[in-house]
Amino acid sequence: MDHKARLDDALAAAGRSAREVDTTGSFPDDAVKALRASGLLGLTLPAEVGGLGGGPHELVEVITALAEVCGSTAMIYLMHVSAAMSVAAAPPPGMPDALPGLASGRLLGTLAFSEAGSRSHFWAPVSEAVSNGAGLVVQASKSFVTSAGYADLYLASTLRAGAVEVFAVPADTPGLTVSGPWRGLGLRGNASAPMTLDVEVPEGYRLGAPGSGFELMMQAVLPWFNLGNAAVSVGLSQAAVNAAVEHAGGARFEHLGENLATLPTIRAQLARMSIELAQTRSYLDQTAARLVEPRDDTMLHVLGVKAAANDAALRITDAAMRVCGGAAFSDRLQLDRYFRDARAGHVMAPTADVLYDFYGKAITGQPLF
């Protein structure tokens, strides 16, 4: 499996459209089309269902590279992988073609977990499914559904008899609608819009056993999503460092015959950014290794890596803006885009603050929930 060679066309397509996607808030259709054709939508799925058999390290490489070019495309890809790994962990018996479809690129998947009633506590839906004899009726208002209106398969969470369940809902299901626009501060092209569900789904579309949705979220969704979200933050941070270093070397004080990089204060800022990025990359790589070969502290890594990478991206992109000064406020360097995109990770469920709380509970011997 040569995932790097497969990535080239997707990176080129994402690069061509990144400015327009950010400026207009448009969905990166060409980049997603290239990802579908590349086979990378099946990167982490097993070969027997048409996937590439990759693991956490390969996912980190791909998402980091995508985020360096276009944060919106990287998030769309991450949500697909999170959905695909959930289907792989608990295939819905009434949808045997779902996993091969997600692996081949025929289906673009996403998660529809968050609800206004429980806000960023994505694991705690307040909607409830009701049996009508023919199937289950799910009525829910979902918030921040990435790829809303563009995905082919939505994994939607709901309560049933007081327990969380997750159902696969095809995009053409009657009663599944995008219920509002997406106008984001950052990640403007990922179509993270609200959706309304008033749908009937067969029992066979449920992932896993009855009442097993919370366990699925913790064991399949959380590790892959947190790892990938941290990789998005690292990719955005790398883009910011690259832009700041290039600008510092090229921007000149003509009356002094010097450039920005001759100033010790500027060099110190660049050094701090680069060192923090290297530290964050190391933590990300270590977390990927923990998912490949679990240890006692694997969950600590899962909890910590997103929060740490999100906060590092805030600091690094802020420092890049300061280094580049007035030039950073135009779109020429694209630093404004990296700065805005980096703000999304910190508030994306599970938020960095929630993860710090969970981490604190874990190291002091308290239950997370």
C-alpha cells in the first residue's frame, strides 16, 4: 500500500481550491472527488472489504498533509474515517454494502452525534427512537454535522429505552434534511451545518447490539477522531510555521539592508513555534503507536493528544500572525486562514477543556462519566 502516492492528486485538488473554499464557504468538491478516486477513503479499513489496511500512523500522515493544504478537506476526511471505523467495528446487519462502499469511495460517511440539548457532550443525545412496528422512528435535531447535505451515509445517535444507539442513515432517507446554513469562522468549507431527522429506519441499520452506542463511541469513535483531530491541528501548525519562516526570510527592511529573520526577537519566535510543533508531532506519533500496541496509558494519550495539539495550534498560529505583522492580515500568506481554522479544534467536541477534565479524572482515579 503506497498511501503517499495515492495522496498526490487529492493534495493538488485541495491546494487548487483552498482559497476559494475559505473565501466562499463552498464545499471542496474537487478535493473530495479526488479522495474518492484515490482509495484513501478506505485507508484504515481491512483489505477484505476493499480497504488499504492502513493504521493510525498512516492516518496521521494523510490527515496532516491534507490539513497543511486545506483544513476543511482534512476535517471532511477525518469525519469519514471516524464513521467508517465505527461501521467496521459494528457493521449494521441490514446494510451489508455499507463497509465496502465506504472503503471504495462510493460512499462518503460522516457522524451526526451532537445535539443542541446536550451541546458538546456528543456521547449524550437527548432524542429518543420509538418503535412503530415496522421499524424505528428517529426524531432529532443534530448540530455541526460535517458534510451535511454532501455525505452519502450519516451515523446518527439517539436514545432508546434510556441507552444510546447509533444507526446508519442513507442520505436519500425521507425526512433527513439540512436545516440551516454553515457560516464558520474557520473550516468554512466543511459544511458543518445542522440537520433535522424525522426518519424511519429498520432495526438492521443499527450498529452493534441494542444499547451499545455509548461503548461504540468510546472504543471506535473517540480514539480515531481524537487522533485525527490532533493531526489536523498539527497540519495547520506546520502550514503556519512554513509561512512565517518564508516571510521572515523574504520581508526586507530596505533602509537597513536586512530582513525580518535578522531580528533576534523574530528568530526566537520562530524557534519557539518550531520546537512546540516538534513536541506536538512527537506526542501525536506516540499516541498513534499506543493505538497500534495498546498499553496501560493508551486512554490517557487518547484524551490528551487532541487537547494538547489543539492548544499548540492556537499558540503557534497566533505567534505566526505576530511574526508576520501586517502582512498576516491579508490573504497573501494565508496565515489568516490557518489562524481561523486552528480555532475550531479547541471547541470541537470533545472540547479541549472537557478532555483536560477527563484527563484529570483519569490520573486521580475518578470515573470519567
